[in-house]
Amino acid sequence: MHFGGWMATRDTELGRSLQFGTAAMGQILTLGQPAYPRNYEVWYTHATGVNASLSQKINLILGTAGTMSQDELENLYTTFLRPADSAVKMEQIGSSMQRQIDHVITSVDSAQNSVETYGQSLTTIASSLEPDSTWKQFQPALEHLLMLTQSMQRANEALKNRLVQSRRQMLELQTSLEGVRTEAATDPLTGLSNRKGFDAAIESAIASGQSSGGSFSLLICDIDHFKRFNDNFGHLIGDQVLKLVASVLKKDVRGNDVAARYGGEEFAIILPGSSLDEATAVAERIRRTVVNREIIRRSSGEYLGRVTLSIGIAYWRAGDTTVTLIDRADRCLYAAKRAGRNRVVSEAGMAQSTPDGRSAA
């Protein structure tokens, strides 16, 4: 019976995996995408429904555009599925910490054995002496006692040195661990928080709101027609555009605000304690600053154009989850794009468009 149950479970899992695989290949064929392993992994994960954030983003893109480019698919993989090297580094640091702990335990055990041996020797010496013993009879025992005491001093000194060394190494490992954690939550290109750092920050903001009754606003920013920069001028220029936007965001966030590279050419900003009006003012300031910057090819000084942003804003309220809040901000973002790009749209229905005398990109 147990064997039969195992076979049934195995057949069920096989059937489910085949269904997911068929659904993944169906999406690839329908959208005319290459059957790369990464593409398959994105669609297979979407079919299983185990990554709600990934599925939400896919549904939003398909619901708006009806299709998905290879660049968008690559961004989805990078944002939601790419394995992190930091996990390996953290495991290595953890192993080093465990070795240091083992060394300390061994040193303490050795010191404890030395103390027990010393105590036993004192007892033996005491029991060998008579009350009326002469100095000559005391002398060998005292010499032996001195030798034991010196041995104990050496053992204690060795333990002290071992503990000092271990403490120093543990502090170094702790610093390394903090560095790895920071690295794991930081986007290497822009220096902003990455998606992992953003997820942790928004969960913390929601938890804070639920416990204290406070609130916050969320901005989702997208670089308009970013693909054109990559296609027309190359990925190095695309990276320059991303860094430009990131630099503006860094200068405009303050205190507890969190700016993150949300994925691909999208950025997110969490503004604790900010109302929709205040968040809209921040978003407009960012949008204007970005559009006033020029993209210049560093090698030749060639003018390549300007960058514009579309920004959607949502306001967290009691009962909101990460998914519902991001969904509202995303819908505002796509409303900004449908309205002509280079503008800010909040969930309150406010739309401001100030293209600074230029047509929307």
C-alpha cells in the first residue's frame, strides 16, 4: 500500500510538471519567443503560480500590451529569478564562524581539563603532607606545586590569547557578513537598493504602518522608451541612462526614504509619512530634473537626447498588502504611459504633464 501510494504521488507530480511545462512552451510559441532556458524558466514559474510578484508583473504587461519583448522577459528573469551569489558568500562566512566557535569550545574544554588536573594535584599534595612535616619534606611538594601553578598560568595565557584572537576574527566575520548583506540588497550598476532590498523595505514599511498607524506613498518610475537607447546607441549608453536616473533619485530621497532599482528600467521609491500630494511633488521634481539632463556620448561628446520618466503613485492604507499597493502604483504608471509618457499620475486621479516645451517621448 505504501509503495502504491508513492507511485500515485509520483504520477501526480509528473502530470502536474508536464502541464506546467506544456503551458510554458505554449506561451513561448504564442509570443514567438526563443525557447531559451531562461525564457522557459520564467513561463514555467508563472504557470506554477509560486511567485506571485512575477505573475502579477507578467499579467500586467500582457494585459496592457498583449505581448512581451525579449528584453522584458530578460528583465523579469533578472528581477525575480536570478540566483544570488551572496547566498554562497553568507554560507562561507557562516562556516568560518562555526570553525571559530569550535576553536573556542576546544580551548575552553582544554582549560577546564587543566583546572581539574590542577585541583587533583593539589589534593594529592595536601594528602601526602603530615602536620609535623619538616621544611625538607615540604620543599619537593612546594616545588611541584610551583610547577603546576606555572603550567596553569601558561594554559590560562594561551586561552586568553585564543579568545582575543577569536574575538577579533569573529568581529571581522561579522563585518564581512554585514557587507554581504548590504551587497545582496544593492544593485551593482546604480548603487540603489535592488529588488530584494526593496521587498524588505516595503514589508518593513507596511509592518510599521500596521503597528503605529502611519502610512507612506510608493512611486514606481519607468524610463520611457529605454529600449531605444540600447538599440540605437548600445548597452553602455543604456547603463549611462540608468545611472543618470539613479543619481537623481539618490539626491532627491531623504532620511528614511528608500530608492530602489525595481527591475530593468523601472525604479521604485518608498516615502514614509508622505501624502499623495507630497509624493506627487517629489515625483514631479524628479521628472523635471531628469528631463533637463542631456545624454552625451563621453567618447565623442555627441548629443544623444534627453531621458523622460513616467511615474505612478499609490498611497498605503490599512489593509493593503504589498501586492495590492504595487498593483495600484503599476496601474497609475501605465496610465501615465497611455496618456503620452513623461508625466506623473497618482491613484487619486491627479495627472500632471509638463513636458517643458517638448513633445512627450
